[in-house]
Amino acid sequence: MLEYIISKYNFWVYVILLLIGLYAMVGKKNLVKKLIGMNIFQSAVILFYVSIGVKKGGATVPIFLGNAHAAHGHGHAIIDVASYINPLPHVLMLTAIVVSIATTGVALAVLILIFRRYKTLELDEIMKIRKETGV
Amino acid sequence: MTIKRTVNMTKQSDDVIVKTLSRLLIPFMQIYALYVIAHGHYSPGGGFQGGVILGASLILLAITYGLDNALRMMSERLNTILCSLGVFIYAGIGLLCIMLGGNYLDYGALDKILHVDIAHARSLGILGIETGVGIAVMAVMASIFLDISTGGLPSTKERDQSD
Amino acid sequence: MEVTILVQATYKSFQMLDEARDKATQILDTAARLTSETQALHRKRIEAIFTGAKQTKVQLSRFIATFIILFGFWLFMSGHYDVFHISIGVLCCAVVSHVSHNLLFANPRAGDMRVIVKRFITYIPWLLYQIVLSNFHVAYLALGPKRLLDPKIIKFKSKLESDISMVTLANSITLTPGTITVDVKDGIYYVHAVSKKVAEDLMTGEMEDRIAHIFMEADHVYVQDVFDMAPIFVELK
Amino acid sequence: MATHFAALIIVIPLIAALFVPVIGWWKKGLCYPWVVAVLLVPLISSIGVLNRVIESGPFSYYLGGWAPPWGIEYAIDYLNAFVLVIISVISLIVSIYSKKSVEKEIPEKVVPFYTLFLLLVTGLLGIVVTGDLFNVFVFLEIASLSCYALIAIGRDGAPLATFRYIIMGTIGASFYLLGVGYLYIITGSLNMLDVARLLPELYHSRVVLTAGIFMIVGIGLKMALYPLHAWAPNAYADAPSTVSGLIAPLMTKVAAYMMIRVMFTVFKPVFFIEVIPVTSILTWMAAVAIIIGSIYAIAQTDLKKMLSYSVVAQIGYIALGIGLANKSGLTGAVLHILNEAFTKGCVFLVAGAIVYKMGACNINEFKDLYRKMPFTMSAFLIGAFSMVGIPPTCGFFSKIYLIMGAISADKWIFVAVLLFSSVLNVVYFFRVIQIATFETPMPDYGRDKAYEAVYMDEVPLSMLIPIQIMAAGILLSGIFSSKIISTVIQFVIPVGF
Amino acid sequence: MKVIAIAIILLTGGLLIYGVEDMPGWGDPDSPASSHVSPKYIKEALGKTATPNMVTAVLGDYRGYDTMGETAVIFTAGIGCILMLRKKRKGEGD
Amino acid sequence: MIWQLDLILCIFIVICAVAAITIKDLLAAVIILGAYSFFMCILYTGMGAVDVAFTEASVSAGVGTVLFVAAVSKTKRRSKD
């Protein structure tokens, strides 16, 4: 059992982080906390993808470290697939990280709009104000 | 306990250490960011990382020397144009490929105007798009920061009136 | 009436400083003049950073100096020395030095670069020696009897003028074990010292003199502000 | 150039969006004609693409010249091309409409507004055109981010509604991304067709099951399917009227397209019908959505909010058609996407016109509106007919197909739900029409008070014409529905039904 | 609110843990993710694009369209912030 | 990477995540989120994803934290939960 848990511990960590993030997004009342939860949630997904790309058995970072000019042209013969990590998940996650920061930026801008209107960032207080003013 | 006073992040800092060090650091940050963009082919890095570091150098300038000085280096209008320009470089290279007879974003077609073999044409195409990405990311990061930290009033006079 | 006040003031100042009243006045005058001078200089410096120096010649020389420094940095990082990468490097350095040549050489008082570099290099061994010395002292403090530990914040006005020398002093103080620069405001240093000996070492002003020497600062009257001058000032008025 | 139509659909609006800030800096008034002119390009290209698909069958376009699954591929078949045409038509009409409404509601933000408008259209088109699972996520984020920003500048409660939308939308997009990751870990590919080829052997793996559920839940969140709809009504109601005129018809429909794509192209229908019973859950959720959405709509006094709940109900129709998973059900769903796009576009634009004239759209203040704005309100009437399902509007035909689907699936309860929902639609639409038409101060002969004349006070032509085009679109797509089905929609149905 | 949150995370967590079981082993070189599409990138990227960093090659070339979308996302975020927050100042535009 | 070290890193990450959503001082929570991003970045480096780690360090931990700090300084610093 313990071995089973350890053998996939990255997956467990990502599950835990994803749940923490999801809990903060749904259960917390403070809007900034929701955004913090959102960041954790997205980075959990990113961690999952990066874990997909890992390759055991002497694989290194996906950068060809030899002499590029010598290898160019007859690269097929030289490059051994087993010695490099799968680059595709990394590419996808570069995109996802940038998307997450873009979402965070827009969300923070919305947050400032909300603060301007209600002068608070607690969801329950906002709901109270909305109920009182009828908006 | 709520803290009523909001902190103005973009006023000139009065700490001589922070100011001097950031003054010395900013050119090196910028050159490092450009290095990251240009050497994305050989080492980790590329347009996004370099662009973000460039944007961070502008943000550092805004935090330490105040917003007005930062805007003197990069005005709002220039900033918006750079946002557009960055994405336009990317999409424009793609369109150029169509005009040269390839598919969209097929940098291999660029060899007709660059006079190198296809592999190197692709390499140069990647460099071109990374430059575009870097410019766009830099401008956008700086602009988002300025908007959020000033609440959308980057000019000092009106900000003082409204606060 | 006036005479009695003056006599009282002199008496107090004798008690405190063992010096004559007019000398105290002179010191205070100098201090006041210095403060206003530094403030004016500071303002000018900030303006200079962004409006840029007016003379194109100065600007050009700054541009070239920035370019050389940045290009050296680029070559140090790059590791690809073919024509293509070096030309990219030249382009990038040109862009950055165009944008921010006023940042790196913002100090209007900056003298001859070569002399400064030479002196700075000779300063480093001395600093290291000081660090080693204070290391032993702090180790002695830590292992020795408790009563030697006497942490306090000392405050002194430095004669340094340019921001770069101020920062060098502040960082040298922080680097030396036992002392930490807490804040620098308008040329006044607030330093946390761990014991009396450390504070006295600092107060001799040797480090400051050396830094002033590096950056070729003019020698001004050294104002030591260990004692609180405010009551004297009030009395004098 | 004809071979590159598929690429131009996305690229031209994107590049045009980049020029809007520059043009707006030069001369603000030029933004509007620029946007309208630019949106003609995707229209022409998508009609060209649809034409090519009808003539020579599905085709694909390799971006960057890399063959799939290594590069990104546009795989364009009947469904893609059909939805592309819908999106480009609606967005063109709404862009024509936008001028006066934007000038009145957000006069100082015209330039960034039009930039984001074009980016939103780009995102929606990009989701539809691509054949790569991850690429869908990227364009989904473009569409969502521009949507967030556009909604946030709306009425009073808009920022909070937007914040809710951001939270729910991010959960949805991340769930989708997670599902894609699960598919990637088990198949090693991101291309839809390649994944579809590899998946059938793996249907009994738990990973595939999890992937399927996460993708469906994620898309369901974006689609505002019933239990996940909480963000939608406020967001649609509080947005500026042009924006709600654009996103209410398109955003959820594109998500519905994604759901059809995932359920019937990436996964084969057999997976969701037999391996895990998602389709039957979906039909029940859809039925609840139809009823609850309609009931909530009846309870509203604000026209835009009523229409927003109606969106939730109508999404239920599409989900029902997808969930029935048989030939007529799916035909009904796809036809309903077309119908919904025109109908919701029409009624939301009418709501925008009313806001333009009256400053608000509280239903109880609609007295005499039919006399004041006869053309606008007659378009509204056509929209209401379509929503209720009165021939010859398109709503009738889509509803007929859905009912036929329910009958052939032997689910009589859904027939009852569909018919009952028509009754509910009648209730909430005819309340509006009754107030606007009949509740007029009749000439009181008993007293001396003269009959109060009502003058016609119609909206400007630049708003009226798009509304009329939308209404005409409802009628035309109804009249030609059999032709649309025989040329396009019947090829959408996956093999095996 | 809290109850709903806990219910949601229990559901999601259960599903995720259920799904983890059948996943290929962590870091398995023969897993489908590492053996179907990606080997070609590793083999070809240097020869076809003259770029030793495979991530850059895939990012910029093989999946360049994704990257363009991503740049557009960033652009959208920037313009969105301008739309939402920036106030108009006097004497600008016409 | 040695798995014990990796495990410790993972535990730190989880602690940071929990702390970031429970601390009531929002500025502290945001800074902890930055620390969380840096731990993530180390984890990515351990998994060989240098590009992702670089991006995470510069984007999430750098600019993301700055944006959060800017927003918090513009609004309220205290949170009720």
C-alpha cells in the first residue's frame, strides 16, 4: 500500500492541491481568497501535466546539449529518444501558465471594480449591501 | 480591524538604497531579458519569460521612481501600440508565410526571402515570433500593473484629485 | 536675560561636548547647509535621470559607457560567439543603452570611471579584512559573557553625497557582521549595532572616508551626531 | 487564396483587432466601420468553407505545414462549417447594431470595446474551427477573457456577476484542460481525430472515464447547463446590451458545439451511451433545466433577466437533443443551435433597443410600447413565436425534431416536458406582449379627458435593420429548415445512429 | 456555502482518486504519452528547425498556432484591463 | 531527484497552499502564494521541466505576486476567513 502511494505521489500531491484550490474557490467568502484558490487550482493542473512528461531512466531536460551545428543535418542518427524528456507537456503548460496569469490580471481588475462599488471584498457583506439597495 | 489607508504603490520611493540599486539593476535586467529571448533556442527561456522580465523591469521602475517617471520612459500610448505590435509581428509572420506560398505559420516558406535552408528559416521564424511575443508580453504586463495599482488613473494630477 | 540664557546654553553645551558654543553653532550651520545642499543635489539627480543631461556630449559618452558594460555582460552570458549572435547582442545592447543610459550613470558627480574602478578594487580586500575581524568579534560576543552584548541603534549623518556611495556604505555596513543598516534618510544613517565596540569602530568613520575616497567625494566637515543635538538647538534659539 | 480561407477566418479578425487601438487613437469614429468591414471577411470565408465542404466533403488544413498529430490541424466538417457560418452572421449583424447602443451606454470606452469585440469573435471562431483539443482551450480562454471584460462594464451589478463568471468559467476551463490531460496521458495525442482513433480500445480504462466526465462537466459549466448555470443569468442581464446581444446567442451555443464535438467525435457515441450513462443523466438535467429555467423566467420583471433565464431553458433543449443521442434528437439539437442563435440574438437586440429608448427594461413599464416601436416589437413577436414554437418559425421545426427524438427514444416524459415548456414560454412571452400591446389607456368616453396620443418613437435605423434581419433570419431558417437539414445537418449525425 | 464546497471537493476528489488507479506508472518511458507523438519531436526538432531546445521548437513551430493564441490571450487581458479600469482623461482623442 | 527530498518539497507545497488560503492577512497570504509558486518551480526543475520552471518563476511568482500585492494594496488587507 505504502509503495503504491509513493509510486504515484506526484499524482496525490496534485489531487490534494486541486482540492485545496477548489475548496477556496467555492467555500471562501473573501474574493481575494477565491483568486488565491484559483491560482492554486490552476497550478495543480499544471503540476499534473508536468508529471505526465517525466521519463525515468536517464532522461534529461529536453535541450540538445551537443554541438548543434555538427548534429544538424544528420540529427536522426544521433538523437536517442530515451535520453530526453517528453517536451510536449512542457509546451502546453507554458501556455497554461500564461493563460492563468492573464485570467488573474483580469480578475484583479474586476476585483477593483467591485471594491469601488461596494467598499468591501467579503461576499456576504456585498450580498447584504445588494439586498439593502435592491441592486 | 481594517486598515483604511490604501497604500500607493506607484509613488516615488524615498529609500536611497532601493532607488540606487534598482537604478543600477534595471539595465542589466533588460539586457538579461533580451538575452533570454535571443537564446531561447539554446537554453531555457523564450519570448514569454524574457517579456515578463522586461515588464518586471518597468514595474520596478514604477515602484521605485514613481509612476510619472516610468510613464516618461514608456507612455501609455506607446504601451498600447507595443501590445498591438507584438501580436502583429506574430500574426504578420504567419501571413507572410501564406503570401510566400506556405501554410499559415509555415516558416519553411520564409527561405525564399531569407536565402537560407529550410531548417534555418524555421529557426529564424521562431526567433521572429519570440520577439513579437516578448514585446507584447512586456507591454501587457506593464499596462496591467499600472492599471491595477493606480485604479486606472495613470496621470498623477487626477489621481490625487480622486483619492 | 539673554546673557543668562546664553551662559546656561554654553554651560550645557560644555557639559555635553567639551567644546565652545560658537564651534557648536558652526557645526550646526555646516550641517544645515549640507542638508539643504544634499537635498538640492538629490532633486537634481532625480531630474537628471529622466530628463537626461542636456549636453549631447555627456549623453553620448554615457551611452557608450553603458553600451560597453552591457555588451560585456552579454558576452559573459551568451556563450555563442558567431556573427549572428554577436550582432543580435550589439542590437540589444544598443536598444537598452538608448533606453536606459541615464539610469546607469545618473550620478552627476561621477568622476573618472577608471579611477573609481581601481580604487573600488583596492577597497574590497580591506572590506574583507574588516569582515573577518568583526566575525571574530561577533563570535567572541556570542560565546563570551552576556553583558558585552549591548544592542542599540546609532544614528549619524554621513558626509557622502552621491547615492551610489551612500549605498556602498550602507551595504558595507550591512556586510560587516554585527552592524546592520536599518534605514538611510536624507543622508542620515540608522544603524543597528550589536555591541559598543562595534559601534565605536563604525563611528571612527574609517569606512566612510575610504568610500568617499573611492568615489572622489569632496572632503566636508565630519558631523558626528552621536549625541542628541536637538535640545542644544532649542536652547540656542 | 481559396485554400487558406480556413486560416483567414481566425487571422483577419485577430489582426484587425490589433489595429483598432491605433485607428481609435487616430480617429475614434472609424472604429465602427472598420469592425463591420472586417467582420465581412470571416463571413465570406466561412461561407466559402461551407461551400467547399458541401461540394467536396470535409477537409483539413495543416497549420505550420506539420501533419497531424504533430502539428495543429483544422479539421473542417459539416458541423464546423455550419456553426462557423452562424457565428460570423450573428457577429456581423450585432456589430452593425452596436454603433448607437455603444455610443449611448459606454461612450468613453469605444476603442477597447471594439478591440475586445473582435477578439471575442476571434475566440469563438477559433474554438469552432480547430481540430486540436488543446487549441480549443486556448481559444476558449480568448473568448472567455474578452467576455469577462465586456460584461464587467455593464450595469450596476455587473462586476460581481463577472467575478462569479470568472470563478465558474475558470473551473470549467480547468476541468476541460484536466480532461484533455487525462486523454493525453492515456493516448499520447492531442488531435481530436487521432484521439478518436485510439480511444475505442481503452474505453474500459478508468482514466478515460474520468477524462470524459471532467470534460463534460467543464463544458457544461461554460454552457450554463442546469445545475451549473448559476453565473449565467446575472452575467447576461447585467452586460451592456450589445454584449449580451453577442454572447447570449453565441457563447453558450459554442459550448454546446464543443459538447457535441467531444461526445460524438472525440468519444464515440457508444462510450457515453453504454459505458457510462452520461447521456441519460444529461437528458434528465436538461429536462430540469427547461422547466426550472422557464419558471425562473416567469418570475422576473426585468426583460433582460427574463431572457437570460430563457437562455438557461433553451440550453436545456440543446442538451436534451444531445442527450437523446439519436438521429432526430441530434438534428433537433443542431437546428436548435441555429434557431437559438437567431432568436436570442433577436430578442436581446430588441431588449437593447428598449434600453436605448427607455433607459431600463422593466416589463411593467412597457405600456404602449407596441405603438411607440412597432417594428422593433414585431421583431420581438417573431422571436417569441420562435421561442414558443409556432410555425413557420425555426423554433417549431427544431422542437418537432426534438419531440420526434424523444418519441423514438421511447422517453414520453420528455415529450411532456417539451410541450409543457412551450406553455411556460407562452406565459412569459405573452405577458410582455400583453403589456406592450393591449394594456393601453383606452379612450375614456365617460370623461372629458382626451385620448392621449402615442407617437411613434422608433430606434435609429442602424439598430432597427439588424433587428429586422435577425427576425427575417428566424423566419427564413424556419422556412428553409428542411433544405438546411438535407444539405448540412444530416451529415453531422455520426455514423452508427 | 461550506457544505456545498465540501460536497463538491468530495465528489471531485473521489473521481480523481478513482481515475489515478489506471494511470500509467509515474515516469514510465513506454507510457503512451511518451511513445506516441513526442518521440518524433525529440528526433526531428533539431534537424527540421535547427533549434536545440525542443521546447522552443515545439512551442514556436510545431504548435506555433497555440502560442499565437496564447499571445492573443495576453493581449486580450491587457485590453480588458484597459477597458475595465482606465478612465478617460480630458483632451485625448476626439 | 532523490525521492525523499521530493517528498519534503511536496509537503512544503501543500503547507504553503493551506497557509495561503487560511491566513487572514491578505498581504501575507499573497506572499505565501509567491513562496508556493517558487516551491512549485523547484519541483518542476526536479522533474526536468526547466522551461516551465523558468516561466513559473518569472510569471507566477514574479509578476503574479506583484499584481496581487498591487490589488491588495489598492483594496483591503484584512479578510474575515
